[in-house]
Amino acid sequence: MLIASEQLLDFKATAVQHGRLERALEYRAQLYPVLETILDPQNKSIDAQSLQRDFERLGSSQAKTVLELYRSKRAKAELLSGFIDKLLLLPSKYALSFAQPPSQQDKLWTKTLLIYDLIYYGPVTMLAIAKILAAEEDLRANPMAQLLMDIAGSYSVNEIRANKARDLFFETGSKIHSWPVPFLNDKQLELIIDRMISESNLLYGAAVSLNASQPIADFEHPCGYIRGAAVISPASEHPFLTLRLHPESPYTLDQLISFGMLSEEIAGFLKACQQAGTTIVIAGTMGSGKTTLLSALAEHWPESGRKATIEDTPELRPNISDLVKMRTIEYDREELRNIDVARLTKACKRHSVRYVVLSEARDYSAWEILQLSQAILGSLMTFHYTLRGSKHLVDQALSALVALCKQHPLAPDGDDLKHQIASMVQILVLIEQDPIDNIRRVVRVYHVQGFDELNGGHFKAIELFSYDPSTAKFRLENSSKEFEEYLRSKGVNYVFART
């Protein structure tokens, strides 16, 4: 449960006002360069060689599983903790002097920050892997864990954003918070990004690289439940990082109903569509909940029939049987061909896939999936679309889909393309994050019926369900006997709740 703004002020008046975090950040800034030098392989001092040998013995470069990786990190953290104690006990030996001797609490905060910097993922460590750390330690004694709880009241973080070294934010539920622990500088932020990518490549056999010639990268965070994306110079003024955290188990439709994303009536209708094997496209802005809804819907396809997910970075985890997970890959080397959606849709046909999920159509892949939908029993797809007005919403959304499909070299031109899209898309779902209450919510559901090129060139559709912000309720706008008959022809008995 999120804490009130008054409680946030209380937090600032206690932990921060007492100076623990500020002092710890000052000690961290002094100690980090010393530890960085000690861990430099070129350092031949006795202390450096001893610590480096111990680190090498516990090295994570041989880790084959997430568990092995974090056990190695935990062991290194214990070693580093002991060495930091030496630095704090005899600072003059390492040319250090403190304006104010650190208290026991100061030492705890400082050690935690430095261990996260040098072993884990710097300031975003607690935000990203609290549940992994909780398996090894009592978080009630961890100052970073308490800082997170004081600010957000929860360890359940949805997204982490580092816009630059000293500009960090995170999201819990539907609320954005500022994180007061910065990276030391842009260099450290890039180092942490590189650490994540290197560990991910090690664990998952990936070949992601991020450098001046390839300054944009998407990757899987090594913990296994986070999708990462990063941009560095020269593509950006400062390096920046986004981490999107998935729930340990994908949300169900019932949970989404409890969150206010949709009503029981809309969920019942979409379940019926899934059982019948329709083509459903979900349109919305970034972060509006498209993938969350997609994953929940995928669980309601018929049990018989092979299912497949297609995505670039593994994110979908529907709880269904007879499932294969495929992914597109962009190779760095010219001699290796890319694996794109076109190749994966061909694989679906060869492997008797009956239901397909495309996590997000960003280009001509939309046309590939719509074409595939004509040969299989059911398909789900999302694409980006921003609500720009209150009229012709179907035209607005499907025009964005038309623009994606037009990128395909085999897609027809003009109105022919619109006619084909209207014949392939059966259900259009519009989803948005409400600017008032920040809830991600289904705002419209349509049954697409065709394209009318004579009367202004509009897509024809029946609005089935809508969300009314004035009453804060979902409502049935129209029923469709035609669609009820279609569902019955597929063996699904569904009737709109007529009043």
C-alpha cells in the first residue's frame, strides 16, 4: 500500500534530516576510488593482490545459472565488507581522512552503497533485485531496503529509470517516485549497464553489445525477470537506462479486474473471443498495460492446439501448456542473417502452431501476423497508438496499424490494404493509462466489420464496451447478434448482457 505524502515528509524529516544518507554518500564518494584502485588488476600491492585472488576464486564468470551468479555475488560481498571495515578502521593507511568519523550506522549505510556499486548494480540494486536479496538476508536490517519502504511502502517496483547519473526514478503501482541515491557519475552508470549486459550474455548465451558504434541496446537483466534498455553516447547526451520488472507470475484477468483495468463483462467477452480463436489487436501508448493484458488473455485459448509467442526481448510468460517461445534476433555480424518475424511466422506454419501472440508490432511485422492469422485459429497482437481525440477512434487506431503494414513490401496499396486489415482484425481493444488516477484501463472495445471507402473512407465497427470517466464505470454500448452467431459457429455460447 502506498504511503501518503505526509508520511513521505516524515521520512525526509527523519532518516535524511539526520544526515545518514548524505553522510554515507560522502563517505562512498571518498572510498569508491580507493576500492576501484584496489580491484584494478594492474595494482600489485599485497592488499590488492590478496583481494583480487579471493574475488577470482569466487568469480561469477563461470556461473551457469542465476542462482550460481548471485551466490558468487553474495560471497564477494562478504569479502568486500570485511575489507571496507579495514578502510574505515585505518583510513590513513589508504590516504583517507574523514571530516567526521563515521558512526556504526554511517558504516552500515556506506558499506551497503559500496557493495552495491562494486558487486551488484549500484543505486538501482535494491529497486531491481529486492526479492533476490531477501532470500539471503533480512531486509529489515538493510538501510537501502528501509529507504525503499519509507519512500514507496513496497518492494514491488514496476519500472526503474536512470535519465542520467543523478536523475533516478522508479514506479510502484501507478505512482512515480524519485530515488535519492545517485550514481557517482556517468562513467559508473555506463559501467553498471555493461555489467548487466555482460552477465546477461553469460547466462543466456546472448551477444548484446553496447559501445560507441552500437550505442543502443535491449537486453535481459541477469536476474531473469527484468527487461532492460540502454542508450549511451553518441546517441544521447548522457547514458540512460530503463528497467521494466515483470511480476513473478503473470497477472490473471481476475487480478486485472481487481486493479480496475477492465470489468467482469469485458473480461467475459474477451474470454469468449479467445475460446473461439479470434484475431484481437490491442492498441495503446507505451506503458499503458498492453503486454500485461496480452499475457492474461493468452491463458484463455482452448487447451488443445500448440501456442507460440513471438517477441524481441522475452517478456511474455502466459501460464499455458503446449507453448513454444520464439524471438527475433538482430545479429551484429554481417555474415549472419537476422531472425525476423517473417522467418518465425514461417516456422509457426511448419510446426503446426494454432495460436500466436506477437508481443508488439513495431514495423511490417504487423502484416506478417495478420497474414498468419488467416492460416491459424487465433492471434493476439499489440501496437502503439495514442488517443488524439474523441471522434473516429477506430480510424485513428487502425490507421496506425495501416502505417505499420504499409512497410511490408508485399502489402497492397491504398484502400485495398485497409479492406484487408478490416477483414483480418476482428476485435480492437483500446487501452490507456488514465492521466487522473494513473490506472491502466481498457477504454474501448470494438467489433471491426469492414472498411467503407465511399463515405469519407472510414473503418466500420460496432462499439461494444466503453469506460465512462464521468461515472468511473465500464458499460455495454451495443450488443452484436452477428458476433454472437459467429461465436456460436465456433462452439462458444456467449450472449451480451442486454438491458
